[in-house]
Amino acid sequence: DTGVSQNPRHKITKRGQNVTFRCDPISEHNRLYWYRQTLGQGPEFLTYFQNEAQLEKSRLLSDRFSAERPKGSFSTLEIQRTEQGDSAMYLCASSLAGQGSTEAFFGQGTRLTVV
Amino acid sequence: AQSVSQHNHHVILSEAASLELGCNYSYGGTVNLFWYVQYPGQHLQLLLKYFSGDPLVKGIKGFEAEFIKSKFSFNLRKPSVQWSDTAEYFCAVNAGSGTYKYIFGTGTRLKVLA
């Protein structure tokens, strides 16, 4: 499968613990996005990278959230001191920057449950 | 700030009925527009996209959408729905320059009765 890959698919954690998610984009894609989706809502933008540079962060992204894309390939999203309100589906997407814009391809997501 | 509104949150249709889902966006500049679909248990997939040119775009599975710039709208249509079209549909906007994030609407959950 050469699509966007996210791991783990599911994560249950206790409140206060740290969690880290990984996203492997489509190999030639230089843009990588993180979104959060809760029940009944559309995906909410969190942050995006072009290559290794984090170009934009949403105000939704509190100080407890950090994302990296160290070599411009895979990315990690870490949530520190998780809270119950962090429970959501975390989506990763990638796209190819070039002339104009191309569509974003989404992964299956990581479902986080904070208990 | 950019935003996307989808007015129909839940739609129930019988097979062979026609479908139109509304999408309005707020952004004054050049935009790229998308419709994504999420089938039960699956990831978001692209149905169709508009970048420029003919404002009537055709996508997969018989879907089409019309970009009306004066109305800031990008409504999704299908002349005859099938049971397999049961899914959640999301409209999305990308500014196309300056920022490349995609802004999504809240989605429309479509149920097609066999």
C-alpha cells in the first residue's frame, strides 16, 4: 500500500500520560498535514509542514501539542499531559506542492481515547 | 478567516433520487475547492476538485459539482443515488496561495435507503 500510513490505529491512554503518533506520507509528497476530527465535525486543521519546515500552526494547537518532521519524510505528533478533551481521531494527510495545488491524501487516522 | 458551511447535516434519500448538497465558503481570493467522501470505516477520499476553468466539474462515481463564484458556492450533485453512496461528505477549501491548509465543512451524513 503506497498511501498515507498512520500508526497506531488506536490508542487508549490515561489522563496525564504522553502519547506520540506517527505518519508516513506518500513518498514523493512534500507537504504533510495534521488534522483532528471529533464526532459530527469535519477535520480541524492543526498544523502543516512543507518538507521539514513547520509552516503553520492552528491556535487549536496548545503548548501540549508538538509536531515534527525531522527529515522531511515521516512526521510525529506528540500530546503531552493528555486530557479527556484530547479524545478524537487524529488524521494525517499529504500532498505534492507544485504548480497550482493538488489534493490532500488522507490516512486512516489514529483514534485516541483518554480515560 | 476562511470558513466552509455545509447546510445539510443529515440527508436521507431513496435509491434513484437526485442529490444536491450545499457548500458555501468565505474567502475573497482565489480558491481551490474539493469534495471528499468518507464511507463507513474508511478514510477520507477525494470525490472531485476544482482549481480553475470549467466551473462544472465531474468526479468519480457519477458525482459533479458546480462552482458559482458570485455565490461563493460549490454544490455537489448526483442525478441518481445508490445505496452504496451512503457516506459522509465533506466540502473543503484551500486558499491556493499564502497558506496551503485545507479548511473543511462540518460534513453531511447521507443515508440512501434501498
